[in-house]
Amino acid sequence: MDVIGELEKYLLTEVAIDMDLGKKSLAPDENLLTQGIIDSLGILKLVSFMEKIFGIKVDNEEIIPENFQTLKALAEFVEKKVKK
């Protein structure tokens, strides 16, 4: 499964769609938080998506900026959780 591709597709179609960013893709190192692509509500939606699609459980203490800052960080977080 292409973790980055799944996350990018979800962010562009479900989270950032309301922002009308005009983006068709996201760079792996693009800062999703400072760019305003995801906010606190977007993070909650994203966590729900990741738990459903990747079969992981995200604990409250894992919802920190470092895990949600970039697509690359998100993918690494998901892959680490899947391996557990």
C-alpha cells in the first residue's frame, strides 16, 4: 500500500477541499500545519481516516505536531504503527 499516496489523496479530497488551495499534489516535506492545509479539526478527521484505512490505533499522546507536520512524517508514523 502506498501510504503517502493514500494520505495525500485524502488530504486533498477531504480535508483541504474546503480551503480551495488549487493544489493537485502535496510535496512530501511541505509543512501541512503552517501552510494551513490541516488544522485541529482536520487532524481529528485524518486520525479517524488513518485508523480505518491502515488498521492502526492512534493514542491521544501521539497527536503531536511532529507526527502531522508533513506527508513524510505522517507516512513514517503510520508505517511505524502498522509494524507494531
